[in-house]
Amino acid sequence: MGWETGLIGACAAISASCITQPVDVLKATFFLFGEGQGTKPTWKQVVGHIYKAGGVRGFYNGISATCLRQLLFSGGRFTINDYLQSTVLKGDVGVLGKILCGATAGSLGAILSCPADLVLVRMQTDLKHAPGARRNYKHVFDGLTRIVKEEGITQWYRGVEALVMRGMFVTAGQFTTYDTTKKFLVGRMKWNKDNVGTHLTASTTAGTVSSMIVNPMDVIKSRMMASQKAAAGATLKPGEKAPMHYTGNVDCILTLLRTEGPLAFYKGLTPCFCRQCPQVILMWTIFEQYKKAYAYLVPPKK
């Protein structure tokens, strides 16, 4: 299908993300809670903190950045993965071929979406900071513009290394697991390939695998993107702490290990699973339905 696959994939991912956005905000806040202190937050603490700082709207912080990020990331990886499998490798590429195509598509999609992802992380975790240290981006384009003015355009790609690693591993794992499980269910178990039950089973398997892969990378990515020396014009009151600042991914990993221990890489695993698994299930199930609708509205040329 080519670019059509990318468009359908982007629309499916945006639809799924709009539903799972509150859990994504919880997950991102969990990643940064107790940063540098080794403390483990509770659900009650994090939910209470977000609600107290921003009310119900606080759980939808960064929704504009989420939509742009999915347009670029999911649109890009679906398009590239489809192109590599259908045009470059052609035919049944096997599990190894699917992994390579998914890894390539995920890494390139991550590079495309990095600026939007940066703003997304900052908007989602802004309420975690003291009032004087908050950035208060109005929307994704305000965030992108202010980053250029206040920090320089190169900061659009802060944390890109961790993001590329995340995109590469999660897409390879997610796409390969979904395709392989679906092929097994249809080929061996004789399930209907267009049945919603088939899509739900395959996507649940893919969501579980991707949750375990993505959590450590999300912790590093979130902390790198949220870190700052000091927001422009920030004035901290007595007792308020400035956000952590990391010089790079290695510094972030070593600081995390030294101050919080190795289990910190799986901070927020429960909200990550609660967000990642439903997100993957919804995305693939919606993708299959959108694909069927597109085929009905735009019949393939004979």
C-alpha cells in the first residue's frame, strides 16, 4: 500500500493515544518522581500530585504533542516498514527480515519524531516540577518555538540516542510479534484473519512484549528530555528544587544506578504496562479496522 499504510497507521496510533493519554501522563511522571533520591512513589502520590497541580486537564497535558509525535513516528515507521518488506526484501521475509525492517523503520521514525517527543515529555512532566521551574508550554508548536529561542535548535534532538534505541527495539519487537502471532493464529490455528479476536490476541501478545522492552529506555529517554540547567527566567522559592540536569545518556544511566539502583530502570512498569499494552492493542485493532474501511472506500486497482 505504501504511503497509505503510513497514513492509516498514524491515524490508528493517534486514535489510540487520545484514549490512553492520561495513563501516559501518569507513566511519564512515575519515571521522574523521586529523581536522584531513590524514593519509590505510590499511585496515590502521583495521581494526587497531577490532580492538585493541574486538575483533570493535567492528565491531558501534552495531547497536541502526542498527536504530532504519532503522526511523525507511527506514520513514518508504518510507511518505512511496509516499503522495506514489500519493495526492498519482497514477499515473505521471515522473522529475521521482519526484525530488521522493524528496527530500521523504528529508528528512522524516532529521528523524525524526536522534536515532538521532546515537547511531549516536557509538557507531560511539567506539573512534577516546582511552579517556578515549570516551562508552561501552551501547545506543541509553542514548545518547539520556545526551545529554539531559549536553548537553540540543536536541543530539538536532546535524548535522540535513547529515543532511536527505543524506537528500534520496540518497533522490531512489536511489529514482529504482531505479524508472527497473527500468522500463527491464521495459518496453524485456522483463525479468521479479519476477525477482531485474531487482532486482539496478536496485539495483546505484542503489547506485553513491547512493555518489557520499552520501560528501561523510556526511563532514560524521559529523564534526558525533561532535564534542564534552568528554564529561562525561572525563579525558585526557598525549599524548591531545580530539575536534574544530565550531560548525556551515559551520565543519566550512571547517576540513576548510583542514586536509585538498577530497579529504577523499571520504575513505572505498572503504568507503562497499563499504557503500552492497551495502546498497542487499540492501535493494531483500530489499524485493521481503518485498513478495511480504506479498502472499501478506495478499492484497489485491478
